[in-house]
Amino acid sequence: MNLYSTKHQSPDVSLEEAVFRGLPPDNGLYMPDHIPTLPLSFFENIQNLSLTEIALEVSKALIGDDIPEADLKRIIDQSITFDAPVVAVEPDTYVLELFHGPSMAFKDFGGRFMASLMSYFLEKSAKEIHILVATSGDTGGAVAQGFYQTPGIKVTILYPSGKVSDIQEKQLTTLGANVTALEVDGTFDDCQRLVKEAFLDADLRAKFNLASANSINISRLIPQSFYYFNAYARLKHLGKPLVFCVPSGNFGNLSAGIIAYRMGLPVRKFIAATNSNHIVPDYLATGTFEPKPSQETISNAMDVGNPSNFPRLLLLGGGDWESVKNLVTGVWYDDAKTQDTIRRVYENTAYLVCPHTAIAYQGLKDVVAEMNEDVTGVFLSTAHYAKFLPTMEATLGTTLPVPERLAELLDKPKVATPMTTTFADFKAYLLQ
């Protein structure tokens, strides 16, 4: 598997180098130089395969000879120990539940696969690495869980102060050991900028083997493609075209879905659903990509004003505005509409959707209604509703049950180091 930089100013690299570098020296993003098409026989038999069996076939096609099949199977079996069920909510409307992993968010797929992949490469090289990761909510918890007490790996997580939920904060500030949390006095975009600057800093690169666990790292996107194939496998018997609605922040999840599409997955349309940070829906409507300062919303994991994966989305979608907008439709909703959707879905179906999932549900219903086609709609549930308990209970006016693994976090003490948004302060902290 060879990878190139989206800015084409850096040499092509192997998968191992791309995983550990995170970002190319030219500040682009690594992309596979070839996305293979899976054979027709795979899709003819896919309904008989488990999630991990699907994952192995997809991984083998993407990664090629970089990792022997037996080792790749071990990586998958170690990392994907939970399911991604497809649940009927309404006629022709299904939810792809991605919150059954340890941190109860979809990013467990990417975080755990990346940890197992890095461990595999570290066993061969005997290197030690320092992972830097910015989080707007769920990435931090998934990375903390995925890399906790992994030999040879130190993790530093940057998160925006006061802009993640209580449970999200506890998931990344209570583990300790090799996991350190920095509470940044700013936004997610500030956190992301600090991480990117660190990767481009000569002093830090000379002292540390830095790696990233954000969706800028290509090893996060590979496993996120698995559950799109799995959804098709579970719904294939319906015989209708699929429409996926993806709640989107940094656009890694949607990019992974389009990778699956490029590998041959039959998809009629993707929907990019966001909150008031609607940079990509605006681009899809106008052809102009204009990053803006992020706005704080109740769907905090999508509070991203400059989505890192946009260059990947553009390339995967065909390379130009016309091609991308034919494949992807953009929609967005403010907090009031999000809360209204949470209430309506619960009242009509008794199904509980977190604020991000509510946006995906609403986007699916609105776009499919306009398509006037007989399709099967799938909206992605990216996190368990209990991770946003105050918002959910205030919206629904009732007390909701909390899974034990989340409830026990609330009594644990938070341990986080305050950090400014100034890169010089962050660099000094790392060098100390």
C-alpha cells in the first residue's frame, strides 16, 4: 500500500510510515495511490459474512502485502470485539449503531484498529512513539481506551475546555498511566492547529517520534469503512438502493464511506449532515470552501470550522465540485431543530438518538423525501445518547437510564493540565 500527499510536495510512503508520521511534511494528507475494486463474488456472498470477516476482506484489498493475512486477522480480531448492528426505526429507515465499543462512540473502530496496527509495527521496529490527538468529544475517549497501557506508546490528548460533555471529559481525563489530557482554553480548531503545528516543528520531530490518532491519520479511515459494508450485508435482502446519512465534523467518517463506495459498495447517495458549522454543506451548495471559526452547539463533536478531511473528501468524491455534489448532498440543522428531532423520534418510535444522531436522522428524512425514489435509508448513530445526558434529559423532560460503564466514570476525579492556545506554550510543555 503506497500513499501520497494530497499536496504532492512530499515523497510517497509505505503504510507503516504514513501511520506513524500522521501528516506528510508538506502538511497535506496521506491518500492511497490506488483504491481497489472488490470482486463481484465478495458482494454476492457478503450477507453470509460476519463483521470481522468483512473487515478482513476489505483490509486485505486495501493494505495488500504490507501485512501478512494471519497478522492482519489478528489485528482485526484484537480491535473489533463488538458489533455494528442495523436496527429498524421506521419503514425503510434504519439506524447503524456504532456505539457498542468501549467508549460507546463510533471512533472505537478507528482508535482500536490504529492501536493494534501501531503495536504490530512497533513489535518489529522496537520504536517508542508519542501520539498527539485533538478531540471535539468522542475521539479522545476512543483513543484513550484504545491505547491505554499499550507498550511503547505515550498519548497526549488536547480538548477544548468547557466544550465537551461531562462523560466525554471523564473518558479522557481519568485513565492516567500513558494517557495525558490537556485542557485547552479555546476551541477544537485551536486544539487541531496545535497538533498540526507540532508535527511540522523541527525541534519536536527531532526529539520525539510523533504520531497522530485523529482522522487525519489514514489508519483511522480504513476500519471506518468496514461498517458501511456491514450495513449493506445486513440490508442486501431488501433489494433497494442504499442512502447513508452521516453526521459530520472533521469528515473522516464520510470519507471512509466513500472509500467503501470506490471499492464497489452499491450506494445511491451519501448525505453530509452537520450542525451550525455548515462549511461543507455550503461548499456543496455553492462550490466555495470557506472555513470559519467554529460555533459551539449541543452536537459538540461536529463543532468544526475547518474540517481536516475536506481534501480527502474532494479527491474521493471525484476531484471537483460537480462530481462531489452528485454523490454527496449537504444539510445542516441548528440546536432548536436538533432538539425537536430528538423529541419527535422518541415520541414516535421510543428510540433515543443523541444530538449527532438526531441530525443524521433528520437529514436522511429530508433528503430522501426530495429524491422521490424507492430506497433504503440508513442514518449513522455515532454515539450513545447517555454521553450527552444533560442535553437529552432537558430536551425530553425525563430521567434516562445510563449504562453502568458510563455512570461509574462520573465519580472518578478528573486529571487534566491547563493549556493556552499559543503554540510556544504547547511546545514548551512537550519539551519539558
